Amino acid sequence: AQKITQTQPGMFVQEKEAVTLDCTYDTSDPSYGLFWYKQPSSGEMIFLIYQGSYDQQNATEGRYSLNFQKARKSANLVISASQLGDSAMYFCAMREPTTDSWGKLQFGAGTQVVVTP
Amino acid sequence: ETGVTQTPRHLVMGMTNKKSLKCEQHLGHNAMYWYKQSAKKPLELMFVYNFKEQTENNSVPSRFSPECPNSSHLFLHLHTLQPEDSALYLCASSQVRKETQYFGPGTRLLVL
């Protein structure tokens, strides 16, 4: 069963504007981690931000912030002041501890972001 | 070199060829991973090595054979591949299995 859902296949955003990328997840474990990665057309997956399930505050890293709503099982990525270099595919991923696979990441299908001048 | 490097970056091979993908991490990590990314599919975990020991094999066909000689190097040996194996193969590493994974630039593989 799909554990990570990204409902937006693609988005256009104007330079300098903020954009929110949606991510919902499914787990029954109280301990898990949520990640966002950026993948430009070159292929490399670039780690952006991490949120632990027990973290009290929403994670922030520069222009990236994670809107973590635990009860709704949602972990949306907010990119503020978009730049042309932000054009890429963005993946949400979840790591949950299981007895046979501690550390396994499950990725969503991704959201393609295009930043326009 | 810094981070995670992968060679070659692009590879074209026939179905009868044997080739190897190489991954090297310069982060002092102890866990390394191979992922496959096909068009229009989520990233799929293939293999996990933790302290040089293979700890996960996600039902990967035997035509893919991983090798981890030390904590810094990971190989993926390929033989008698099929056209459907054409994909981007990504290597990643983490300090230990529960920590953040850092990825290399990937090898784009085309099987003819």
C-alpha cells in the first residue's frame, strides 16, 4: 500500500513567490521521520529538510520549512521566495522503524516544480 | 572529492554485456544503499549494506549483484540485463541506518 502520497504531479510558481508542496503519509508507528528531497534534471537527490515525529517544532532550513500536522498525517514543504534554481522534482519520503527494515525510506511519486521569471 | 560520487554517470550496454557501477562516499558513513528510479515510478530500494554487511535485498533479480568491499565503496555488478532495467541508479549513504541518507548523482543506464 502506498504510504506516501503527493497529490500534485506538477506546479508552476512565479519567481519570488512562495509555494507549498503537499505530502500525506500513512503509518501506525508513533516513531517515524519525514524527509524532503529535491531532484534537479541532473538526477542527484538533494536532501532538504527533516522532521521527526516527536519534534515539537516545525523544521526549517533556510528558505525551506516543513508544515507538520501530525494529527492529519501531513508534512507539506513550503519554499519561500522561489528562485529559478528551485525548478526540480521534489520528493517526500518517510522512514519508519520496522522489525525487519529499520531505516528504510519510502518515497512518494514526486511533484515537478517549474519556477517562471 | 566530497559527498557521494558515482561512476559512470551514463552507461549504454547490450543485454549480453557485463558492467559494474561504482559508488564512493567521502562522508565517513557506515550504511550504503542502491536505489532504482524508473520513469514514472517512485524510487525503489534495491540493496542496503550496514557496516559492509548486506542487510536488505528487496527481491532484486540475480542479474544485479552488489558488492561492498568496505564502508566507503559500493558496487553494482550487472549482467544479462533486460531493456526494462533501463533506469537511473542512485547510490546513497548514511551515518547509520536510521540517519539521513545522502545521494550521489546517479548513473543513467540504457539497456539495448
